[in-house]
Amino acid sequence: MTQNQEPSQDPAGNTQHFRRFVDENPQPEETARRPVLPIVLAGVGVILAVAVIVALVMAFT
């Protein structure tokens, strides 16, 4: 019985191919996340506006 013997692979060559692959295919940058502070401030502003309107309605009725 003859066995198929594959030639030994060069680990340094594989590493060089991998490094070239990584250098040529950079990972896409993550999309910029929207800041939360303006959304929170808008929410607080809406709550304050509603509170002022309710206070004015209660004061003049």
C-alpha cells in the first residue's frame, strides 16, 4: 500500500501569506455611534415644556 505523503508546508510562508492578507484586507471601521447627550437633553426639554404648560393651565383655571 502506498501512502500519499504531502510535502511539509512551510509555516513561515503561511505566516507571510496571512500577514499580506491582513495588510491588504483591513477590517472595516465601526460606524460612528450617535451621541446620547443631545437625545437626553431633548427629552428633558420636552418634559419641562409639558410641565410648564400643565402648571400654566392649572394656574389659570
